[in-house]
Amino acid sequence: MKTKTTESEKPSITEQGILIIPFESDPRYHWWNGGQSLDDTLRELQVNGDVIARYCPCCVREN
């Protein structure tokens, strides 16, 4: 039985722009283990282009 994910178990971005993906988070965020891409996670978190460029420089899209 799956329990509800708490806020502390969800990916987040620190004030310094550091991506935190807790090990206890939903496995779909575990890019290192076949989960969704970092690009998808960052966009889901609605981060700015500078943060996306830090983690996925080839994923930055021009408007």
C-alpha cells in the first residue's frame, strides 16, 4: 500500500539553486535509476532557465 508523499519527500530547489531529490521521493524522480529526466523534474518544479542550464545545459530552450 502506497502512502501519501510528504513535502519533505518531494524534489525541491534550495535558495542557492541546488536540486534536492530525496531518496525517499517517488521513484519517478530517480533519474539515476530509470526515472524521468532531470529536465522534466526541473520543469515540473518550475525553475528558471539558469537552474535548468546548470543541470542540463543541452536542454535549455530558447523562447
